[in-house]
Amino acid sequence: MFRIRFHGRGGQGMKTASRILGTAFFLEGYEVQDAPRYGAERRGAPIFAFVRADRRPIQERGIIRQADLVVVADDSLVPVPAADVLAGCDANTVLLINSFQSAEVWRQRLNLQGPILTLPAMEDVEDRAELPYVGAACAGAAAGLSGVIGQTSLEQAIAEELGHLGAAVIAANLERASNAFQSLSEQAGLVKPGRTFSAEGWQTPDWIELPFEQADVSAPAIHAGLTSEAIKTGAWRTMRPLVDYARCNRCWWVCSTFCPDGAIRVDEERYPQIDYDHCKGCLICVAQCPPHAISAVAEHLAAEGVES
């Protein structure tokens, strides 16, 4: 079964991309699921859509957690934890990023084992949600990488899904999708159908028990000054960032600047020191660290002294 995820921002056409690719698979004789995943997000907020395609009836439901192909329409989403772009990526996952940066630059940044490819980035615009026709380009690229979708099926899928928007819109999307399809022609078939997952042997996840506290203990004193430091927000954490000082470049400003809670200070020797009383475990520092000197460890393991 092919499992493919599209990541982008609201307004960039990720829902449309999944529908185009799903229809193209269907025209090639595949059983298909395609759906977007979003809630109350606004234009510009991270969203994703996904496609499953198989020659047999599809019994899986829900979002795709381990994808064979992840397509990222907006490279600014990669370091954003809420976007979950890299969720489930392993050595078998192909990552395709629409970016001005080269694939080698992204490989150094992400330190992933699987193949990384880039699409030539669309025009740079002030409003990231205004990237023109990026959804069609992502669908065309995904179709090309699958190796099982012909250009005729891709063009027919675009005509079916966008027919209500008029000939001019169809023509513009066809051009972008065809260019992306052809630009990856040498990589056709790189994306392989993923392994089959069985419900047998499924185990209940390890739940973290949070003790109940009386309101007068857990609630902040909102009428007093300087009370935020007294609230140990680190108790919310499920994953703990750990610094490997042997790998730290002491660039000092990256992790401390990106920390949204100001929980990382820099000592006199320019090494980062994490305030675990107030670190919530968002792991932005893990994503932003250039030498990958910060890793994430499950909180219950870190509490037991396990460092990897």
C-alpha cells in the first residue's frame, strides 16, 4: 500500500493535492483513500492531507503515522513541532521538500537516513499561503515518484478536480504539475509501497499519571506579581531535551533564542543550560540545534537517568 502525506499551510492547496493524487491513483485502477486533517486552523496555519492507495481493499483508517512519502509544500514548516512534518519518518520514507535550499543542506539539517529530494521552490511571496499552484506541483511530484501513475492520468485527475474553476486555472495547474512530474522522472519508482501493519500484538501505550492537586495548590496567584516563576510548568513535560556538550558548538544564540519559554540560559562559557522546572518539552531546541547536540528522551526514562 502507498501511504503519502502532504504538509502545507492553510490556503496552499494540500487538500486539493491529496484529491488530485487520489483521483490519479483511482484512474490507474487503485483503491484509494484521500482526506485532509485540520480543525479550526486559519489561513496560513499548518495542516496536512494524506492518500492511501492499494490494489486491494483498504482496511486502515485514520491518519498516516508512517508514510512512504512525505511532501512538504512550505519548508518553513519543517522545524515547527506543531506541524509534525517528520512524524514517523524512517529509513524507508522519502522526504520531498519545496525549497530554495538543496537536498544536501536539508540532509545536514535533519540528519535523516531516508532519501531527501527537493522541488525548485515556487516564487517567494510575502503571504506564505499565496504560493501559486503549489498543491498541483506537489501532486504532480508525488505521482512521478510513485512510478505507477502516468502523466495522462495525472492530467485527467487535475481536469476532474479543478474543472469547476475554468480553463485558465486548469491550464496553469496542469503546467505546474507536469513540470514537477517531469523534473522527477529520473526518480520514478523511488517511493515503494510500505509494509503491512497488523493489529495483532498491539500494546496499550504507557500512560503518564498526573496527580490531582487541590485548586489552592495548583492554581497561580493571579493577583500577585512575579508568580510565573513559582509555577513549575516543567511538570507538564513528557519528553526531556538533553544537551550533549561534546557535540555542542557553543553557538549560544540558536537554542536560547528559539526557546518560546525562555527556559534556556547561556552560561559564562557559552554553553546552554536548560531550566527543567519551566521547560515544557516542546523540543523546538532539538529541531533548531545545527549540530544536533540536543536530543529528546522520554521524561520517565530521563528521570531514571537514561540519556538516550
